[in-house]
Amino acid sequence: MTHKKKRKVILHGHMFKNAGSSVDKLLLDNFGKDFVDHRDNLNMQQGKQTYLIKFLEKNKNIKSLSSHHLPLPLDPVSEIELLIIIFLRHPIVRVGSVYRFEKIQNSETPGSMAARKYSFQDYIRWRLDNRPIVISNYFVNYCTSTLPVDTSLKDRFNSTLHFTKHTGLTGIVEYFDSSMCLIRKKLENRGIKFITKSTRINITDALNEPLEEKLSKLQTDLGSALYDEIVEANSYDLSLYNTFVERYLLSQNSHSV
């Protein structure tokens, strides 16, 4: 008796200001017309996994799909093996990048209009008071969009840890190229040829500036009180990020032995 091989589809959770455009460029380079940069956000947000699977079943050529609203975590699917790539970034550094991007973005979204109107400090204050989700535990909320709305942050954090532990395709923006190399090896182990190269798109930060210097500048720019508030507002994301950095460093050490 022969078993039908599962179709494999790489899904990319394109998180705002998390090297998403760089990942999408690599996916496009590898899969060409079989890669979809999905922009039907309303249907994805409302239909969640049901919509996503129907979309993949209707478009059987798709080998990779990227969405700003990937419904996570996803339940296993009988006919398709879903391989999920997400990248995490130091959440406090990301806050500064969000402001710089929205300030120069040619858009009339509330965030972009606020960034053009306000100073960095006033923008952060506006975000925290009015639209905090973009700069407050953004990662754990993004990775748990399919959970009930009243799910606690602690439970969202634990769900994210569980889901990412089993996907194994999570990278770190601060270690982008080496993270992509690890992801490439894991994809190849699943029978998917994947070519990586140094690719950075849509960058608003200095790439080689040490993390400590970036954080020190942010603390100076925001002032100690507002900086501490931002840190507190990202406590779960910081724990998640530190966990992934630890995993990453352990994997690098194991490969160097």
C-alpha cells in the first residue's frame, strides 16, 4: 500500500517591522509564481484557518504564502503540511523602527498620520493611550490571533512558546542571515530546496549598531519613565525574544562543536 505524499506549503507570518519584506524577497526568489504575497486581509482575518485552507486548496500551485494576518496557531491539516516561518525582533528596538517607518510612510493610516504629527515621545504616548497593540506585546498577540479574544497574555505567551517549539522555523531579526541558514537546513530536511542569500529590504535601522547602543539611545530619546513603561508593556514579548535568542545561541554552539 502506497501512501500519498503530503503537499508542503511554507507560510510566512509577515509581522510589521520584523524583516518581513526581506523574508518575502527570499520566498519570491525561490518560488517565483508559486509564491503569493497575500493581501486580502479582511477575508484572512475573518475566515482565519478555514479561509486559508480553502484558498490553498483552490490554488494548488502555491508552494509558499505570506500574510500580515496569518491565523496562528494553526491546527494540523490532513492533506497539507504547513511549514510556518516567523521572525522575532527585540521588541523595544522594534518600537523605534515602527515610528521611523510610519513617519516616512506614504499612507493616511492613523499611525502614519500620528508619526508625522508627533515627536517620538508624543507618538509613543499616543500609541500607548490609543492604539497600543502595535507596540505592546505585539509578537504574542500576533502568534495567537485564533485564540478567543479574552485569552490572557500569560496564556498567549505559553501558547506561542508551544507552537514555535514545534514548528522550528523561527528566526531572529538581529541574526537574520544565520537564522535563514538554519531555516534552509530544516526545509531541506523536509525535502524542500531553498536558496538563501544576504537580503535586507525596507530597512530603517543601522544594521551593525550593537543592540546595547540602540537600547541606550532609545532610553535617552524617550526618557527613563516612558522607556520603562514601554519595557513593561512588552514584558511577555521580551521573555519570548530572550527565549528564542537562547535557543538560537544553543543551536549555533551545537553546530560548532
